[in-house]
Amino acid sequence: AAGDGLLAAAEGLLADEQLAAADSRAPGRPHAELGPPLRDVAGIALAHAATAGAEDDSWRWPTSLLERFDAPDDSSGPDVDVGSMPDASETASDAASDTAGAANSTATKAAITAKKEIKEKKTMRGLAIIGGAIAVILLPLVGYIVYQRSQANKAGSMRDFQTAQFGTRASLKANVARASLAAGAAAAGERTGKGKGKGKGKGKGAAAAAAAAAPQPKKKTSEKKAPKAADEAIQLKAAIKIQSMFRGWKARRHIALGLNPTGARLLKENQHLLLQVECISGEGFPNVNTFGGCDPFMEFRLVSGSDPVLDGRTAVENKVPPERTVSTQKKDNNLKPKWNEKLELAGAINAKDQYLHAIAWDWNMTGNTVLGHMSMPIEQALEGLAFDAEATFQEPNVHTLTFKNLYSEGQENLELKGCNVNCKLSYLEVLKFKIQIKNGIRLPKVDMLGTCDGFIEARIVRGSVKNGTFDRNPNPETCLWSAKTQVIPNDMDPKWNEKFSAKVPGYSNLTLQLILWDSNAPMPDREIAHCWVDLPSVAKGQPGGKDAEHKLRFSKLPGIAPCADFKKTQLKITLAYEQVLDKPEK
């Protein structure tokens, strides 16, 4: 039993990693040079092997232990006193206690390390929360400070420019008043000359007129002088397209349709025109943003009454109905914007006391800044055009309009440069077409059962439809109007008898395109063929308001594989046109 206990103690000590690591000696060295716990066990093992091992063959020390703890033959180490050796149970207990102590020490160190890591994580999390709170507070504060500075700069510059602008208007009014006074003085001089002589009267009248017209010296004041306006006027090249349209607009003249080339006629009160502004590009917009640059966009208004430029800021701030104002898209950080947009203005055009009011704006998230404005009388826009028979179906006439000085209310020390915005000006007639799609003849067999579920789509487009590519959906850039008939299923000779009415501008290249479709609901419809009518030739070849029947043959759609027997298919339609003479819409 003692031997078994010694063996268990020795094996436990040898298996422990810490005690084995402490033994840095190579096997075969004297056991006296080993560590204290291991040395005691080795001595007890050797003594037991010397006394009891030879008598009892049933128990032997493991060979590995004997080879490790047995001293070599030439060892000069001291003899082992078995009587002085500690008891085996005590040695095993001490070894187990040492092992448990080492394990407890390791566990304690691990717990301390884990607590330190948790504390460090909590500290870092707290610092992150504090940093985020500081950022949330400081960022809006910095943005607000920058915004307040920019607004202060704008306000100061606005006051300076308004002072200069209204000062200019005040001098203009003063000149007008002096001119009126001079005219009155001249008239008084003439009346005086009749009584006292023509020569003297005229001389006094002229002297009075000269004295009245002479500029009066200004009194010295403590007010600051207004800044001078820019030497270069901001110019805007504009073009307006005015077409006869159906939205209740009026004009002074009328475009004949082309049948009677006798000249122009006066436009009736219920004749309609369409006003379009096509803004192409701009140049010379000033730097008004806080860090330089400009986000410009143009606004066009149709106003009545007095000249909005003479009204100044009041005209810009006045509320305008949404249907009487249009705007371009803004161009971010661009001093030379290119819009290429077509804008339509609503309102009754009577060419009397009406103006096109253009305003240049700088976009801002908190409020747009006006860069300036100009005005053009509608009567001036309508002058110089040939409203005769040859004007029908002609391309737009292009005019260049110069925009006057645009006074800015933007940044301080703002440099105003020449600002040119190119637009197009043109005048077109609008025609009203009445289309009746009657019936089809010998539609092709396109379904699996040898039938056709046909319907007709009518489009009025600009340009030729014979070549090019076919668009399944109407192209908004070229298609001015479109409509579809009902679907007649399983009929090779369908009868639609549906009427449509279309009002379109009188361009010179209008084409009525009629497309034959086969309905495959719920799958996409299949395009079969198409036919077309040249509308200018129809307008010139038949009287206005008279119906004319047309029998058309279908042709292959460009870019689409044809189906069999589509060339035998025909379509009967009735086509008529007239001028727009409806009452104005409110």
C-alpha cells in the first residue's frame, strides 16, 4: 500500500506541468540535484526499492521512474537514510496541496485579468458615448455659425444693391419730373410770347425750360454713398415660342392656313396662342455661395399691368398663380449652365400691357436668392413676324432678346459680369384634327388559331416614320398626341368607327402614324404594321373643316420582323382639320 501511494504521488508530480517545467536537469543526474518535492519522492522510491523490492516480486517500480531517479554507478552522492524520509502520505498530501495552490493562483490571475478587460471595455464605451454627444452638439453649432455669417453677408450686400437700384429709379423719376416741368415752362413761355412778342417769349420759355431741366445740386448728407452698378450689364439671350393653342389665350393676329394667300387677318377674340420659352444656356453668373460658385435657375412669368422691372423688388416678391410661372432646373455650382428645357406659360395673351418677366435665381436650401430680373413686352415679341399664308407649317423664327441689368441681392463684394442666357423665340399655329378610324380589311393571321385581336394606335409625330427605329411607347420628344381604339377579338375585318380629336402645333413636318397591334393580354401586345399620312399635304389639299376619307395600305415597321400577308391589309379612316376657334378656357 505504501508503494502504491508512493507510485501515485510520483506519477502525479511528474504529470504536473509546472513541476515538470521546474526540472531543468537531464535524466540520469543525481537525485540530490532535483527540485525539493521531486527529490524527496525520488529518495523514498529508491529506499523502498532497496528494502522491499527484492522480497516481493509482485510489485515493481516503473522502469521509467527507476531510470530517472536511479543514480549512476559512479555517483558520489550521499547515502539515503530511510528513517529520516518523510511519510509517503504526507508527501502526497503536500504535493496535492501545492498543485491545488498553483491552480487557485492561476484561476485568481485569470479572474483579475477578466475584470481588468471588462473595466477597460466600459471605459472605452463611455468615452465613445461622450465623443458622439460632443459631435452632435458641435456640428450643428458650427453649421449655424457659418449660415449666420453667410446671411449677414447677403443682408449687407442686399442693402447696398437695393440702395443703388432704388437710387437709380429715383433719379429716373426726378429726370421725368424735370422734363415735365420743362415742358410746362416751355408752354408757359409760348403763351407769354404771344402777348409780348414771339422772340422774347420763346427766349424766356427756353430759359425756363433749361433752368427746369438742369439738374439740381444735391445737398450734403451723412448717408453712405450707394455702390456703383456694374459696368457690364448682365445680358440674357432669350427666345419665346408663341403658338396658336387651345388654353384660352389671345393674340392680335392670325396665321392663314395656306389655301388663300391673300395676307394676314386679325385674330379673333377667342383665338388661342401658346407661349413657350426654350432656355438653352447661360453665361457669366456671379459667385454668390459662401465658398464661391452659384446654383442658378431661371423663372419666367407672364404678368399684366406695369413693367415689372420698374416695379423693382415688389414685382419679384409678388405672388403669381402657378399656371402663370415656370422655372428651369437648378444647375449645381455652375457659372455657365446649360438647361435645354422647353417651358410653357399659361394665361390670356392680348399683347397689351403684358410682359414676360424673367428672374435669375440662386438656389439655396434655406431660401433662394434673386440675382436680378428683366422684362419684355409681349407686344414687342409679336412684332416683325409674317402672319401670312406662307407662315403656316414653317419652322420657328429665332430671335435674340437682351436682358437688362440684373441687380443682385447676394454676397458682399459681389462681382457682376455679363450674363447671357440663350433662348429661342418662335410663333406657330395650332391645328385641330378630327380623326375617325372606320374599319380594317384583311388583317393578317398572327394568332395560333389563325385569327387576330386587332386594335389601332394613332400618333401625331414630328418627322418621318418611314425609316429609323420604332418605339413601342410614344417618344415624348417627337410624339405630340396619341390615342388607341378598342380591341376587337377574333375578327379579320374589324369595324371600330371611333372618333378622336387632336390639337397640335402647326409644325412643318407633322405625320399621322397609324399602328396595327394584336392584343395578347395579359402578355405584351404584338406590333404588326403601320401606315401614315402627311398632315401638311392634307391641310393644303382639302378645305378646312371638310371630312376626307382615306384608304391606306400598311407597311413594314422599321426594325421589326414582318408577319405574313401584312401587305394585303388596308385601313379606312376619315380625316379633317380646322383652326382652333373654341371659347377660351378659364
